[in-house]
Amino acid sequence: MSDLDVRPARLDEIDAVLAFWAAAAEGVSVSDDPAGVRGLIERDPEALILAIEHSPATEHSPASERSGRIVGSVIAGFDGWRCHLYRLAVAPDRRRQGIGRLLIEAAELRFAAFGGRRADAMVLERNTTAHGAWGAAGYQREEHWRRWIKPLP
């Protein structure tokens, strides 16, 4: 049995986060590189929330010496006006165990502390597995909005 910590990402975990997203996230973002993740953590050190799985402590590896494996992530961004959720991902071998819900709840607590009134989530159309997870967490698809983007130089 393992235990799970939900906490903000650290700068020394950038490579591990990128490797995790490559294995567990659906799609790729223009910011999926060391500079993008570093910029996020430096600007808002609590926005990138991770679920870290630790193996149980033993006499050979006490809790203070254990390392962990990233098994989930979500970005909970707040711009002072809206609450945005991105990059919800759960390790394939840990899906359907409540990790996604735990991460969403952590993000919602963060938003509540800011006085946020509504959260929106970026979810790929083709990621039907994610649709179920977001729906189970109480989120609804909003048909009358469309996202417009422009890559910046």
C-alpha cells in the first residue's frame, strides 16, 4: 500500500513533470518545455498541483528519505478574475482511484481561498475519458463558448 501527497510542484521537479505529462497527459501544449513549466512555477508557485505516490516507509527507508512518483497533476490558475484548470492528468496505472477528483478538489480549495466564483477546465474534445471525470466532478460542457487562440512569437 502506498500513500499520496497532494502539493505544489517544485522547481527541481520540472523534468519529472514533463516526463509525467509525456506518459499520462492527453495532447501537448506549447508550454510543455522546461522554460514553460519553470515560468509557471516561478510566477505562481502553488498553481501546478501534483499528486505524489510514496512507497511505505521501512526500516531501510524511513519517511524522511522516501522519494515519490508523480501520479497526477493539475494546473489551477487564477488571474484575479477567473479560475482556470489545465493539464489534469493521472498516471494510466492509477486511473479510476479518485486521484483526479482529489486534484480537482485541491484546485477548488485554492480558488475558494482567492474568492473565485467559477472554474473552467480546458478539456480536449477527443479525450472522452476526461469528459467523464470532469462530469463526475460536477463540471458541465458549455456549448456557446469557443476558444480562440493565437500563438505568440
